[in-house]
Amino acid sequence: MRSQLQPRPSAPGVPEDSHVVHDEIKQLASEAKRVLQNNFSRHGTNTNQILAGLQQFGPSAQSKSMMAKEEEAAQVALESGIYVLYRNEAPKSAEASRDFCSRVGPSHKCFCTHTLGEHGAPKKTRRGLESPACNSCGCKGFSYVPNEPEEVGDHWISRRPGFVPGQWSPACRCNHRANEHDPVSKKCRKCTGCFRFDGHFGCIVCDGHAQDHMTVFESAQDRVDSGKPVNDAYFPLSRRGEEEFRDLVFGAKAGGGGGGGNRITGPRAPLQIQSQPRTQPQSPPPASRAQPSAAFSDFTPPSTACALCNTPFRSMSSKFCSNCGAGRQ
């Protein structure tokens, strides 16, 4: 690029006019931008490259575990009618989802380090569903924080020797981890200068900070009214054109995650709807409106792969195997 620029007329050591310097910097920047545009695509990887990588190597064990938790969250939502989401309503990226950055299920952990399954039942109020308190500590309401390093872009951490899944916690700006802060006041227990957890990371989905997110509890009807996906459409990789990705991620032959099918075996969610007392009688809801189930503790996910040939079912509502025709068990 340097050879294409006009040489400076001044001798070494002689001050140069600032306008000349600025023009040269602008010319260098324009040339660098042109080189980048001609040699690099907008996205580091495209859909075909991701698909080729999955076909050759399969998902990693860590990725498969993360997807299984989101699959479990979607199945619990399907059975109960309660959708729990980690959401940023004003993401920086125009391409980021305004619905959620992560589906949250009974295996996901709260800021207090206890899972959603260890929290109580969400209460139904006039403003919607209220976040449940924890049964194991003083946490007043379930508040999701990223559970895995991949969620904040630190994918290499899980590949380090000695990494223990489930023990990682996101960092605060005070350089201490979320699990080193008080679950109620959010103050750091390791230092005196941090009065509230301030996540020192960017969300891999929306590029937002921890304080940009909130944990939301929604009913199926609330989501239908606002035009958000429910039921089968809420499951990971359930959109049209993603069938092959779903088969590779949740199928028995997926590499890295081991064999044995893709049945989800996470802890059961003891969630059930609790209604607060009302001062005025309320008319019953329309019969057509689906009501959340009150039996989360008895939830058992249906099989996601055929018991005979281990072929993944195309959707959670599939009754028969698309490969051998066997009925779903």
C-alpha cells in the first residue's frame, strides 16, 4: 500500500503540514478498507461452512451439553406453558434476536448458583408471572447469568485441561466471579470496592452486557399475543432449513458429544403456577386459552430419537420415525 502513496516532499526532521498528514492517513485507511472488503467476507463463517464442520467433526461435548439444556427448556415450556428466557430488549446488533439470548430451563443456574429447578413456583400476578425465590438460599428471585464460557465468547476456556463443567462463573469488573458475590445484595465478598455485580463480558448473541439483560417468565398466551414462537417453533434449530443441523446436533452419530442418543436427562423442574389472592372476583378465562400446567415436578421428556434405529425425530410432535416407521415411545 505504501508504494501507491505520494512520497512526502519534506526532508527528514522537517515538520510536515498537518493537512498533508491527515490526507495520507485517510488514504491509508481507504486502502486498508478496500483490501479487507476484497479479501474477507462479512461473516467469519457462513452457513455452509458451519454445516460442513458439523458433518466432519460433529458438535463438541460442551456445545452438545448446552444445546441439550435449551432443548430441555423448550420441552418444559411445551408441557407447562411457561417460557423462561434470558432477554435483551434493546440489543446493539440489528441482527440479534429481541426475543431471547438463551432459553432457560430447570438445569440452568441462577446468579445465586442454584438451578431453576431448585427455585420455587412462579407466582401469577396482574403484571404476569413473577420470578420465583430460591428454596436453598436467600435469593429473592431467579436471575439468570451466563452458565458457560461459550455464552460470553470465551470458548477456549472449556478446552483447557482441568476444566470442570458447572464450576465456571462469569467475571465482574472487580475481577471476581459472580459466584463470589452475595446472591441478594450482589456485593462482592472478596473485595470492599465492589457494591454490585457488573458483568465484565459481552453476550455472544447480542453483544450486550449483563446489566442489559433480564430474566423473563412468560405464559404461552402472552407469547402468542405478542407474535413470539411457541410449542414446536420454540425448540432449538426448529426453523425451516435447519433440519439437517438439528439431526447433526441432537442425532446419535454426532461427534464429540458421545453416542447413546440424545435423550435429555436434566433435573426435573418443580415449577408450578401459584396465584396470589385477589381482592375482586375474576371471570374465568376462555376455554380456548391454554392454561399452564401445575405438574412440573412430574415432567418426563419424551424420547427425541427412535428406540429401534436411533434416528432423531423431525419435531417434538412427530409420532413415527421417518426412517423405519416405528412409533414414538
